[in-house]
Amino acid sequence: MNNDFTFFIPTKILFGPGKVRELASMTMPGKKALVVISAGKSMRANGYLDTVLDGLQQAGAETVVFDKILPNPVSEHVAEGAQLARSEGCDFVVGLGGGSSIDSAKSIAVMAVNPGEYWDYINGGTGGGKPVENGALPVVAIPTTAGTGTEADPWTVITNTKTQEKVGFGLIPETFPVFSIVDPELMATVPPRLTAFQGMDAFFHAAEGYIATCSQPASDAFALESMRLINEYLPRAVKDGSDMEARSALAWASTQSGLVESTSSCTSEHSMEHALSAFHPDLPHGAGLILLSTAYFSFMAEKKPERFPAMARAMGVNVDALPANQQATAFVPALKRLIENIGLADMTLEEYGIDKSEAPALADNAMTAMGFLFTLDPYTLSRDEVITIFENSFSK
């Protein structure tokens, strides 16, 4: 156990079906909100945007809507949203929607009060690494998906389309949400395939956070319980999106994965996926993680098996009944069963237009743009090994 750690999560979390209705009676962190949503139709079509705007107005806050965020959010929209926040005099930012909208809200909150370009402040790749001198506007998070856990961590992931770099960033404590409303009722309309992608994103935040060298007792507890809940309830939510017990379990699993992100970290699997979706923006983040996962975790389980029996146990495997030499390897078959149970076993990288010949370039991007995560792996990967994991992720 890591007995040298920091535990700090300043976000107030309101959790439960119907909790979004409490927005109207809450104290806002400002007087005028920039409400950040995706460029899609779901926030308006499902009435979620109107519900949040009404709640904010009842709480005494004026509102302005910015509705251009892409599934893989880009720095151009961070700049545009920040300019809108400044010109409209917004003094806090609300992220409503999936991880892309909430991540963008955090980045917009930074750039609304700091000069220059967003990439000036990024640590990694071609980022300028400049100190953020003016902090950020307060952020409120209202997720409508169970996936990223960004409502419970300070991190944001944005793509630089010019350099094809997708890099994480955050300020502690400024980009932690002031408060987050996690209402599973807002997640009931997510289609089955997206439910599966998002749930597995949360799963891998937990799994990676558990094997990361910076894991700690709190992150371990959050991670194992998140994996257990996703293994049990994600197939149910994919089968029946109106199953509120399953939706609630997944919402909490996702929030716990955000708590893992706040107390531990992702590992290089996320660096590798960010390379994939930076090169191929149409690839959903959760899909990319799924497609890398069996090759990645098979490799890690072989090289550093110590933590894998507990992960298999969290997924319902009777690890103690297995021979000692099979306990670490039991996690990957359990992972494959979960992927099959959510209907994604036949998915391939090729169907997203990705070619095996790209593996070296993907490896180079992963190891530079978000190279820091490689330092938190339980086993230090070489470039050739990263290339091998990419190649092994393609269909045979």
C-alpha cells in the first residue's frame, strides 16, 4: 500500500434521481453563467437545457449558452467559448452534458481569465507550459452521461487539431467543479451503444487508477467498487436504458472513477487512446479504450501481475479457487466477457479507418503528447512495446 499520499477533493456532489431540480435552490458561484453544451441536439431535445436554464434563473443567475462542443473537444472552441464568456460578462461556467462539454467548460473557465492561447499553458507535447497566473472562473458540472467522472476531478482533455495532440490539463483546486449534480434521470436517454462506450471509459479510469504507481487506499477502494458496479450493471443499462437502478449504479461508478482520477491517475492506456482519437476524431474515446484494452492489460498482467487478482475478484471471478499462476491472468477473460455482454466484442479499429501501419506514429504521439502517464505505469514500456500493443489491438 502507498502510505504517502494527498487526499483533496473540494467538489460538493449532489447525487440521485431528480437532484437536478435542486439547482434552483442552490447558491450560485456567480451572477451570470456561460452554459456549455455540445453541438448535438440531445440537450435541447430532451429538455435538459431548459431545465438547467430555468434552475439557474430561479437561483438568481443570468445565462448565456455556448453550443459548439464536439465529442472530441478542440482548442478552437475553447477559445471561442472563452471570448463569449468575456464579452458577455460571465463570472462562472456550467458544463452540461457528457465529458466533452464539462471538460470544455473547465478549459473555457481558464481561458476566460488568462491571456494568450490555450496551448500556451499545456504541459506536454508542443504545449508552452506557461504558469496559469489568473486561475479560472468557478465551474459547475451537470453530467448527462456515466463515463468520464469529470464531475469529481479537476482534469480536462482537449485536442489541438493543428498538431494532432490530445492532452489532459487541470488546475488544483481551480478546475475542480464548485459543485456537481449527478442525476441518473438525465442519463436515461443515452442510446445503448453510447451507454456502453461511456461505461467502459469509467471502467478504464478505475482499472488504470488501480494499477498506477500513485494509487492510494482511497483510490483503490473507489476503483474496485467502480469496476464491480460497471461489470454488474452496464449490461443491464445497455439492454434497458430506463432501468433506473442500473443507471444510478453506473452514475455512481462513473463519479467514483472521477474520484480515482483525483486520488490516483490514468496510465499509458489513456495516452495511447488519445493518440488514436487525435488522429481519428470520429473514434469515440470509450471505443478506443475498449479496442486497446485486452492487448494492453494482457501485457501489463504478464509484466506486473501483483494487482490483477483483486481486479478479477472485483469482476466476480472466484480467484481463490484458481491456481496461483492463473490468478493474475483471470482479469483479461473477465474483461472480454464484459465487452461481449455489452455487445461490442466484434468492434474493430479498422472499422474506424485506422490502419495497422500507423502503429509507430501512434506510439510516438502517445509517448510525447501525454508521455507523463507512462511514468505512472507499473511497468516501464519501451517504444517497441507500445508499438506492439497497438499492433496487437488490431483484428487478427
